[in-house]
Amino acid sequence: MRFAALTASAALIAAIFSPGAVLAAEAHQLPGAAMSLWWVLPFAGLLLCIATGPLLFRHAWEHHYGKIAAFWAALVIGPLALAFGIPSATQAVLHALLTEYMSFIILLFALFTISGGIFVAGNIHGTPLVNAGLLLGGAVLASVIGTTGASMIL
């Protein structure tokens, strides 16, 4: 059992890091210059739903926000597969999930883990001068550790 898992893991790692997969991925690139501005509409619809959904239909949004997001995703993936082919659409979706989304989630996990050990305490009263000082401190932190890291600390 252990040998089978080890063999399967080694085969998966070899398949992931093989240069053939990287070279084959070049053939299924989406022609970004040929895509029109109409491809932005589902993203705009998703942003509009995220902004207004919790306000306009709170209980339905709480239970069905994943289905609503899947609907907007299907409005992109379906026509993308029809217009540019299934391999190109699959490559675009996997690229977005594995390289964009996963790296962002890992970054957030790391920042939450790191900032969880930072304790900021003090007797701070909310005055305009203190608020401006906090904003200035956040701007300095953001220039050093990035906006996401500064927001985690502050």
C-alpha cells in the first residue's frame, strides 16, 4: 500500500515537472488580442452580484452565492470552449485556478499565519491626529511589506 502511494506520487511529480507538458501548453494559448470587450461582461456581472447581492437578497445570497458565482463562471467557460476550443478553455481555467487563485490563497494563508503572532496594544483614542498617524504608518508598512501585509497587521 505504501509502495503504491509512493510510486503514484513519484509519477505525478514527474508528470507535473516534465518539459513536455510545458511545451504542449503553448499550443493552447488564448488569443487575447482577438478577444472583444464582451468577454468582460460576466466578470462585471459577478462583481455587481458580489456588491449588491448581500444587500438586496440577503438570505438567498447566503445560501446560494456559490451557485451564482458558478453561473457567471459558466457564462465565460461555455462560450470560451465553443469559440476557442475545449483545450484552450481547459488550459485557461487551469491556469487561473493553479497559478493565480492558489498562489493568492497561499499568500493569504501565510500572511494570516505570520500576522497572527503580532500583538499591537496601546491606549489609543480616536482623534483626527491619531487616525492620520495610523494611516501614515499603514502607508509606510504597505511600501515595505505590501498592501495585503499591512492590512493584516493593522
